[in-house]
Amino acid sequence: MANQKHAPLSALKEAIRGFRVIRFTCDGEKYVVEPSELGRSERGSMQLTGWVREGPHASGLWMDFHYWKIRELEILDESFSPPPQAAPVPFLVARER
């Protein structure tokens, strides 16, 4: 697993813009997530923030994932509804629940 490449940045952007549910592996654990935001952490590393629908330890909560740890990314056919105040921007989509 250490030799696998991280998820394509363009695929994550597409999922965020299109409000599409994604499935991926991070640190060897499988997740199903509604992606919300892709940006830089306070330390400067790229991270994905999303609403976890299914995860190994918890679901129904917001989590941050280090971009470089995301593997086996799949954009699912399922979409989700953004909140009324959400407005997509070219790279970053931020929402509140």
C-alpha cells in the first residue's frame, strides 16, 4: 500500500463541485464521505474535509483527511443535496450542517 499514488486532485475537485459521494481508503480504513472542502491545513498540508457517512470508527460526523493518504478513490453515482446557503466556487466548497 505504501507504493500507491494518492488520489487525483482533479477527481476530488469534481466530486466537491458535483456534490457527489466518494469512497476511499485512508490509513488502511475504508470511508464513504460527502466531500465538502479541499484546502490547506494550518500547517500547510492539503486536506479534505467531509461528512462521514460510513467509517471504521464513526459515522455522521465531520472529519479531515490528509490528501496524500487518500487511496482507492471512487466517485459514486450517488449525489447529495447541498444546504441552501452553499454556493460552489471553482476549487473550494465550504458548507455547514
